[in-house]
Amino acid sequence: MNDYLTKPTPLPEMDAALCRAWKHRSSSQPPVQNSSRREPPGLSVEELLASVEEAVTAQNSSERLIQPSAKLTQLYLEEAPRRLAEMRAGYADRDLTKIAHAAHVLKGNSRYAGADDVAKIATEVLRAAEAQRTDAIESLVSAAESAFDKLKPELLSRVNQGDTA
Amino acid sequence: MKLLIADDDKVSRTALREALALPADCDVYEVDDGQAALDILCDGLKPELCIFDVKMPRVDGVELLQRIRRDPHLKHLKIVMTSAARDRDTIITLAKLQISGYLLKPYDAAKVKPLIQPILANGETPRPASRNP
């Protein structure tokens, strides 16, 4: 604790306490140097757009974005059922935002884990949600669940191999 | 060396750490949202680099960035933003807030390391070739 005020606090006392706190702060911390505390030079709009464009091209041509570890695969095995359940719940509530968010996360996560079939179906779910095609969503969610169940033994085996490696 | 990662998706955070393949002496702090990132920074963490997702609960990445740039004790931080968003409006908003880089999701290990390593090694922001030189 740096100070104490009794309530109700008259304004002059509050002012004095704030001044004390400010003085204490100034003396206990090194003065802010303008040169080192300046905002770092950021990238321009053009530079950022160029880097995004480059990344999109690389992403589209890469089959495997990263080499998933056993830990990452295990995490995917835990998280994917949660995202599938969120899509199901979103469909039950006719909540397209919830469906789109879950599909978006599942799509990215599946690409990391090398679950390409699940990623493709999650992309379709995302497109259907964005286009407000609610009628298409239930069968797509079922297809994503089946694709995940089919891939699960392979993923589990990858985790076990990684654990013993 | 300290690195702060804020992203509500645990799989993405782990994928990013694996793509970065950081040395053992690098301390990585992970938080779930922008408010937790602000809390840990206000508690005194001084990371060499912050990597923030744009879409997060409570305080999102753009608001987090705006609040950091307004704070005299935090505004000097080097920040790389990440998102699956590719639209011009998002990029323009982020460019106005002095970011050191933008990582497109899902992460591609071949792109992540060349972008982050120069910033961590000597504070340099790698600059891609402009589309209109």
C-alpha cells in the first residue's frame, strides 16, 4: 500500500494523495526516455499488403504448413470434438455466427494436424454459414464428425508414436 | 528473451510455438485474450516481442494494440499481429498502429521463422518488397 484515504474524501485531500502517488511513481521509476519509449517504426500499408499476398500464395501452395508434434496432435484430438459440438449447438440454435466461428477455428486447427478432410468440410461449413445456407449445414456437420472419427485412430497412433519416440 | 503470445485458440498458440522453434532460453508467456495480455504487461512483463491474434474475447487484438500505443510505458513494444483476415480494411487499421509484421493464419512454418527471427535477434523489422516500388 502506498497511501490511505478515509471516506468520504474531500477533493483537496484526494488531489494531495494523487500528487503524492505521482511523485512516488516518478522517483521510483527511471524517467521515460523519448528515444527508447517511442513507438517502433511499423510497416506501411503497402508493405503489409505485400506480405499478406506473399503469405497467401505460399499457404495455397503448401501441402503441410507445419510438422505437427505429438503434443499438437493430442491438443487437436481434444479441441476438435469441442469445435464439432459448437457447430452442432450453433445449428440447433440457428446461430450462424457461432457456427462460422467454430468452423473457422476447426479449419485452421485441422490443417495444423494434417486432418485435411476435416479441414475441407469445415471450409464448406464456413462458406454455408457465411452464405446463410442453414439447410446445408446439418449434413456438413455430420460429414465433418465422420471424417474426424475416421481419422482419429491414425491421430492417436501418431500421438503414441511421438510419446515413445 | 521474453515473448508474449495472446490468442484464445490453444492449438494455434502451440502451432505458433512449434513453427518458431525458439531457443530454450526464450521465455514464452501465453494468454487467452487481450485483457489478460494487458494485465500481464501492466504487472511489469517486458517482452522483446508480442504476438497478438486480431480476434479475441473480452479485449480484441485491435483494441489491445490501440491501448498499448496510447500508454507511454507500453507504446514502444514491438508487436506482430496474426489473423486469417486478408481484407484491406483490417490491414490499413493495423498499419496505422505501427505493427512490426503480420502473420497469416493458419501458420506456415516456412513464413513464420523468417519474419520473427530478425525481430527477436536484433529488433529489425523485415520489410517485404513493396507491390508498387
